[in-house]
Amino acid sequence: MNTFPKVSVIIPVYNASKYIDKCISSVVNQSYPNIEIIVIDDGSTDSSLDIANKYKSNTVKIISQTNKGAAAARNAGLQIATGEYIQFLDADDILEKQKIEIQIGVLQKYNYPSNVVASCGWKHLKDTVYEVNDNQKKVWHTYQKPIEILKDFATVPCCLPPSVYLTPLKLIHEIGGWNEKLSKNDDGEFFARILEKTEKLIFCPNSYSFYRSTPNSYSKQTSSKAALSQIQSQLIMADIMEKELGEPAHDAICKMLTSSLCSIYPYYRKTRKIGEAYLKQHYPNYDMKYPSLNYKEWIYYMLKRFHLHA
């Protein structure tokens, strides 16, 4: 393999004109020398595509498609990616200057195996950069059995944004890319399938990505479609955890699903029934309880239900 294996950075964009310039710039200015950038504009109606086109070059490819969702945009990028490794980056996030260089340096020590994934630390990106809390840092270490990080995500709780990972393209092809039927938590489901096939998840200290949570981000969606995607993606994750970890993962699975069900309560009854049925079938002794609502919350619920799907 090349001393400097190529890294393909895939950036899906939808109406991110406020952030896309800094996002692409953070990749163009990476210290690592062998990078191709693939920007997929997913039918933006603002100036995102115009801004991205300013970076178009031999190493920066700009693709435009009708709006199909972030998962479809990432899959479109994967179809033309020529790198041995893939870096996913949302259009409102950025990479620390040496992020990729540090991760490739660590992977080099293992002779670039196709079933090993690199992770790193991350920080909140607002007007200024903020450190994450101590809970989040509890997964900032190497996992000899990568699937165990899913259990930690649910029980700590904590997370790793997609931008922290550097993933072999061969591994992504093996699991079949992104699930385009999902929207919210499509990244959680995608990396659960990746980690199921990963021999080792190597944490790279001193390497960082910067995550921005915006009002329009998928993680903050509360629509019926988003709620259904959240539950469906977690049922896939639950099956993987059950298969790979068995009983030690039961508490984490129940906590993961309960947290999502409570977050959409009392709305989206049909979606909640899907999650409730899964818990009842697989963990019949688990006592699922919803939070009690005060009088004001019930009035708000009754007013809102006329505008939401049951």
C-alpha cells in the first residue's frame, strides 16, 4: 500500500451556506498530503452549491443531485471515492488541521488493515470551541471488541459524531453503505454495522474533529418520520448488540430504546408501539415506564395532536 494511502473526504450538503466554506477549507488545509474531497450538494436552495464550486479542482469534486437525504448523498460520494480510507464530514462541522495525518500515522503501525477503524476526540463547535463533558470522554479509548462501544453509548450515556472515524473503504463496501430509508440516527445504525465487522477500534489521542449542533440538524428533528427512523435504526442496533454481546448488553439495549420512546412521549403512538413490542418480545421482564406529564404539558399535547400523526 502507498506510504500515504489516499483518504476520500465525503461531505453531504443541504442548505449549509453559513458553514460550508469553513468546512471545506478545514479539509483543504489538512496537513495530510493525499486527500480527495467529494462534496455532494443534495438539492440545496441556498448558495451552498455556489460556495462549494469555488473549491472545485482536480482534488475537489462537486456533485449536484436532487434532494434525496444525507444517506443517499453519502452513498453517491462512495460510488466515486478512490481512497483507501473514508472520512465522513457533515457540512457544518470541521476537522482539526492534523486530524487525518495523526490517524493515518497510527494505522500505519498496524500496516493499514482493512478491518481496523480509527477514532479520535471531538469538541463542540459554537461561536467558540467547547470541550465535551467527562461522560463523553469515557469512550475516548481503544476497543479490542469494538461493538462494546455501543453498550457504552447507551449506559454512560455518550456518543461519537461520524466525523471522528476514519474507515477503510473495503469495510464500508462489505456492509453495503448507508441505509437510505433512515434519516435520524442513520449514522448510529451505519457505524453499528461497521463496528460489527471491525476487528479493533483504535483511539488516536491528539486528533480532533469539531461538531456543530444546529437547529436544523437531523439529531434535533421531532417529526413523525424522524421518530420512526430513530426507533427503526435502534432496533437494528439492538439486534447487533444482542447477537454480538448477548446478556451483558441487555441493560444497554433497554436503556437505549426507553430513552428514545420517552423522548417522543406522548406523541407518535404507532411508532412507540413498534419499540414497545420489541421490548415486550425480547425482554418481557423489563418494566417500561413513561414520565408523568403535568397539567400544562397535557394541554399542550392535546393541542398539538391535531397537527401530528398518531
